[in-house]
Amino acid sequence: MKITNLTPSEEDIMQALWSLNTAYLRDIMAELPEPKPHQNTVSTYLKILVEKEFLKTEKEGRIFKYEVIIPLEEFQNFKLKQFIKRYFKKNSIELVERLLDLKTISTEDLHQFFEVKTSVIPKRKKKKKKKTALREFVEELTEKKKKKKKK
């Protein structure tokens, strides 16, 4: 299954479907934000999403029931990888540094979600670089922990 890019309108429809998982056209229309596109337009986009293999259909009488094939998380991963490749030259550390600089995330957030176990072996001494928030975070994680005193 190959994930492809979606137009903004297709993404709006997929957002509605990801919240519903399976739905009929009337359910999708009810879930879309205002101003709602015409029903025929949504129907055309649904047909395109089926062709792009984001959805599958099941015919029930004269109407179709649409079911999501590609989960939201897979699409998010696809878009994030594209974003990093395009704007950060495939270097995710630059992305984390930027998030820290913008205060979108903090080192405490990173501590909360990651337990990093590494050993740092310096190859050679280099000129001291300006400490970035990410460098300080890595140094904090890799420094030896002090033993707690027993009472």
C-alpha cells in the first residue's frame, strides 16, 4: 500500500472519515466543517480517495458505505517524514532543536517520554561549540548519575 499526497479538500474529507472510520455520504457531509461543499463534490472526492486506495467501498442497495484503509497515524508518519526530508535535510535533530528553540517542547517533555541510555566516548577534543538547548539536554542525559545517600 503506497501512501500519496492529498489535496487540502481530500484531507478535510479524510479527517471526517478518520473520526468516523466507516460512514455513508450523509454521515460524512454532517462531519465536514462549514462551509460545506456540495454533495456531488464530496462524492467525487470520495471516488478519488477510493482510487488512491485511502478508502474502500461496500455497496448496500443503491448507496455506498466508505471504510478507511489507511489509518490516520500512518498518514501522519508519511507527512512527517516528507516534512523532515524537505525542510530539515533528513536531519530530525535539527527539527528537535527548532522545537526546543521555539519552546514548542521542553527538555522536561523529552525526559517524560524518553529514557535514553547512552555512553559517550569522545573521539578527540574539538573547539567548544555554542551550547544549544538540545546539546545541553543530551549532556544532562548522558552525565553519570550521583548515588543517593541512604538514611
